[in-house]
Amino acid sequence: MATTAEAEAMRRAIALAARGLGHTSPNPVVGCVILDADGRTVGEGWHQRAGGPHAEVHALRAAGERARGGTAVVTLEPCNHTGRTGPCTQALLEAGIARVVYAVADPTDGAAGGAATLAAAGTAVESGLLADQAAEVNEAWLTSMRFGRPFVLWKYAATLDGRSAAADGTSRWITSAASRADVHRLRAQSDAVVVGSGTLRADDPHLAVRGQGGARQPLRVVLDTKATIAPGARVLDSAAHTLVAVADDAPALRLLGAETGPGLDIPALLGELHARSVRSVLLEGGPTLAGAFLAARAVDKVVGYLAPALLGAGAPALADAGITTAIRALHLELTDVTRLGPDMRITAVPGECAPSQGS
Ligand code: AOF
Ligand code: ZN
């Protein structure tokens, strides 16, 4: 049984892990707290960038000799392998750690087995403490490791009557500055931002991150099957890298007709992005593309920004997702409801039928 101090330390470790969001890909976010034998915190650390020291190593360094006989509380099972850095199991043993409490097992073939190694060396090991919360902060990496495709977050902004544009096509500033700033936070945490050619033509979006200090720019991905992108499109500027996926860029995109959506093989696209080390995708627009991703069961989380405004006409947030009758509605589970300035941000995840690779 984990102690109260260990549960508190795990909450702290999860918050530390979150500091790495947007900086560690293609690696996980991980946080670690070292407690001495009396349950006092003597070291903290988090994984700060891919290829850099693991969370455990940062925390052990901070604790120094005070780690001896203590407990390491880690959000992910300590690694057992020599990759770009040495195995954390060895670092923990050498530091004299007596007990390890971790939240989530490492699902990767190479690095897993840390718990068994520690136990075999006489360390007390406990798993599963606050596993749901720890898995949530690491959802992008865990989804990628389990399914071999990036985690997909579909984000949209709409009026209370579910419209993302007015009848004349205008869509700017439906939601408030607070909501738009929050979208930049999501972008900064994503490896790639994806839009379709309809949104490209209608909005000429820039898709780079603004106003997030130290943020890394996500890869901008434009799905432009017919290669209609204008040379002067803002998405083609030098603020970030841009990938324009056109139909003959096989196998990233193939014209497969109705099978997976309008001219788009979504599993192939996601497989291609995964191969490019993209672990998280922010799906930004528009309604047709979102419908295709949902039809392919390739959406892991939905974040809707709802403005208390009404339009009554204009494009809906979501177009055809292959659902024709109410009983087939895609039901989601609400995980968060937050007020952002005058708006409401709703976060929800699909039920049991997703996520999958959609094929
Ligand atoms: C991290 N940071 O804090 C922990 C990780 O590429 P490497 O050698 O750094 O190894 C990455 C693997 O190590 C990663 O996929 C995961 O399985 C394990 N744990 N990784 O990047 C960390 N604890
Ligand atoms: Zn490690």
C-alpha cells in the first residue's frame, strides 16, 4: 500500500511530468520525486527533452546522498535499457533507493522490465498509484506506443448552435481571445497540426504557435489531395516546417473513394506521421476533415470551444462522419468543462469503440 506521502509525491510527479509536454517527443513525459526514509521530499525531476537525462536521473542528482534508503516515486516504470541514456534501474540501485512506486507500466519492448529488475535486486516495488492521472498526462506517447499511430485531438470552435462559420463564410473571432490563447497552448503541446484544403482556402490559417514562451513549433500538415495550395499561403512561411500531403504522395495519401473519407486514407497518413516521430496531432479543421477522422475512429479526444453566440446559418463544426441515425451517434464521455473568458471549453473522449486504427 502506498503511503499518504507517496500519493502526494505522485501528484507532484505528475505535475512535474506535465512541464515536459511539448518538449520531449518522441519520448514520454515523466516526473519523479525522491522521498527520504521519513517521507520527506529530497529530490525532484522531470524529463525535459528527448535524449536528455530521464526524470529519475534528474531527481536522484537533486537528492544526492539523501536518496539512500529512500523511495523513488515515478510516473512511468523506470527503464531497463541503455538507449540514449543508461538504464534508470541501475541509477536507482546505485543510489541506494529501497523502494520504487510507479504509476504506469512501460509498454515498449526495449525499455520494459524495469520493475522486475528492481524487484530481483531486492528493491520493494509497487505499481499503479494514480495510474489514470499519470496515463492522462502521457496520453500522446502511450497511445502512440500502443497503436503505432499518433494521438489525435480534434479541436473546434463554434457558436452555441454548433456553427463554425457564418452563412457568408466568415469565421474569425467566433470565440474570445482567452479561447484563442488556449488553442496556442494546445498547438505548443502538439507535434503536428493538421488542416484540410477547405480550411486552407477559406481561412488561410498560419498554424504556428504564438505567445507561448520557449515553445517549439509543431509540424504544420496540410491535406491537399488536389494540390491546390496557393504559393503565397501563410502556412508556407518560414515560421515552422510544413508538410503538404497531396494525393500522389503515396502512401501518405491515396484516393480510396468512400472507404475512409473523402479521398483520404487516414490510417496511412497517421502511419506516415508516426514514422516521422509525430506522437500527437492537433486536428484543427475543418468540418469535412473532422468527419473523415471520426468516421475512421481516429479521434482520441475532442476539445470544443463554445462561444455564447448564435448564427442560425453557416457551416457546422462537424460534417458527415458516416452516422445516419441517432442510435449510431458517437457518444463521448465528458472529462472537463472549463469557462474561458466568456466561452466554455468542453473536453470529451470517445467511448469504448475508439481509439483504433480505423481499419
Ligand atoms: C524518457 N524519459 O524520464 C523516462 C523514459 O531514448 P532514451 O534512451 O532516452 O529512452 C527512452 C525510453 O526510456 C522511453 O521510450 C521510455 O520507454 C523510457 N523511459 N524515457 O525519455 C524518462 N523515464
Ligand atoms: Zn530511464
